[in-house]
Amino acid sequence: MSFCVSLRRRVAPPLGGFLLALLLPAMALAAALPQPVEQDLGTLLALSQKHGAAINPQDYDALLDYVTQAKGDGRDIVPARRLDANGTVLRVTMKTGLARLMHYCYNPAIPNYLLFPSVLRLSGWYQGSDILAKDSKPWTHLGQQEALWGQEYEVNAPDSFGGGYYRYDLHRLLILTRHNGKNVLISISKQKDKSSVGKKAVILDEGDWSYFYSGINGLNKGLIGWADTYLYDSASVQVFVEDSPHQTTFTLFKWLRAGWAGMNMVQKSHINDGVTRYATAFKKIVESDRLPEPDELAAHVRELSAMNEADLDRKIHQYAIAIENIAKTSPAMNKSEFQKVVEDGRYAKILNHEERISAILVEYLKSCLGKRPLVDFPVAPTALTRHRAS
């Protein structure tokens, strides 16, 4: 999952709009990670693909020692290449406890794209995943030694380089543990196969998470718009360390390989850009005074997801007209192929049921957080108290 994740999960390179971000060492900027840390990262990525394998503290102790001593923003760190891909690191501190964070991000009742709307369009767990079949409330087991495996799917939001979106599957491993007296969550993902072919998308309003998804194969990028592009491979290791009941430090290591004709076009700078988008939006959401409590948010997800088709049609028509109006002022939408999709509210017709529900849920979240939604909701959300106890 792309993490609340999916802090899964989701992060954004060129060609893929991907969500990813990470870390830096205590001793000033370093060009590379220590070898024991690199070894642990490789071990964890391998374990993510071995459901039920034995996991021991020595598999990640060097990594946790490093992460808990880190200071500052680590986007200048250069992790070793993996999967024939470039990588990056970022470190972010959030004003919330780890249990509360997990209650949002690793809660099968709350789709990950609501926590990562700047980098994910769709997300979900496949049946058979431990979080569905074994433990749907992993946050209740903080401080214990536990491992959960599963498989997820994601569709990314468009990135600022290529303007493409893709569907792909991920192996996911969650490890709950303690380190030096602190609760820790390690979330590891490894892409399963190459993604579906890339389709053209446009960032309409990054600050309001408004995006246009054309359904047209290719990239929204000048001379390479014709290309059939793919996310060939990706991997991430995310480490959450609970510093106090109301503060968690999140460190993400991410690698991505994407392009066309087997060529990787993703550079570290592209991943850093996506990581910044991802971390900025995620931090604002989880620290917001107005974010509904997890159980309340989950209840509204269920309610809105169960709308009858007539009500859903009305809301999506309103949404499609709003997207059409925004498109009129967007230079990137000044293409006949895009205009044909949005004019006269036609955009509603290319969205399947899951895409419709996703659009409505994100607009609901915007209404909760004080943003102006593209769809009307009858009851104004109630502002909630900040820094709630986990």
C-alpha cells in the first residue's frame, strides 16, 4: 500500500506521479548510506516477497540505529542503486503519535489515497492480505513483535515531469517492533510486475489535489507524448519511530525505474520532487485540526461508498462540470483530445465506479480540511481538537 503509506505507500518520479520521501544522518550530509544499513534494506526488500518468512531483529537493527540518530532532511543522500534504479531518502517529523498515524494509514476501512491525495488516485488491498484476513487493527499491537504480509494495488496521481498515471501491484510487509524503548513500524513495498501502460493526465490545481485523467495512452509531455511508458519497478522502505505520544518521525527510502522501450528515465531529482509533494500534503493532512477521527472518517467512507447510483450520478455530474470549468483556465488542457473528454460534462462518462467513489471521497476530505470542494456536501464537518491522544 502506499502508505499512510501506503505513507504507502504512495511518491512521484517523472513518468509516474509517485509518492516517495526520506532521510539523512546525524553527522551532516553524507553521499552514501553505511554498508550495514544498505544490507538491512536489501534484506527487508527480499523478506517482503516471502510471506511467512522468519524475521529477526538483526534484519533491521543497523537500519533503526541509523534512522533514530538521523537529523534534518536527507534528500541529498544517495542510496545504492537497486532494481537498476535510482533512489532517494527523506526524513519528516509529524505531530502525531504512531498509533493514531497507523489508525489512518494502515486501516483497511480508509483508502490510502485519502492520506496521500497528491500522489495516489486509487489504492486498495487484495483479498488474502494479512491486514484483511488476520489483523485489521495493527495499531492495537504497537510495542509487540509482529509481521503482516499482503498485496496492494495503486494508481498514481500525475507527476510534474511527464504527466502520466499508471496502475501497478505491490508486495507489502509491515513489521511492528520496539527499538531503544520506542515503538517502531517498518513498512516495506516491492512492485510485483511492470505497471499498466501510462495514460495522460494533467495537474489542474496541486494545492487542491485537482487532477484530470484522460484515459488516453501516452504522456502529457511535448515530444514524448506518443510514448508507451511503464513503471518497470519500484521499492520502498519506510520507518516510523514514535518519539513521544504526540510526535512520530518518518524516514522513507525509495527507488523507481520507469520509462519506455526498457529505458529508465527517472533521475533522483524527479523522485525528490515527488517526495516533496507527497510529504508536504501528508503532513498537512495528519496535523490538521479539522481531520475527522479515524473511526468517523471510516464511517463517512462507508456511507459515501454506498451511495445509490442516482445520487452518485448527480455528484459526479457536478464534479465533471467543475473539472471542465477549471480546464478552461489551464494551459495544459488546451489540447483538442482533452477538450473532447471534458466538454459538456463528458468527463463523468469515462470514470468507472471506483474512480467516481475516489473522486467524491477526496472532495469530502477537502471539505473537512477547509478547502473548497468541487462537490457540495449537505453537512459541514465539525472542526476537531488538535493533537488528539493516540
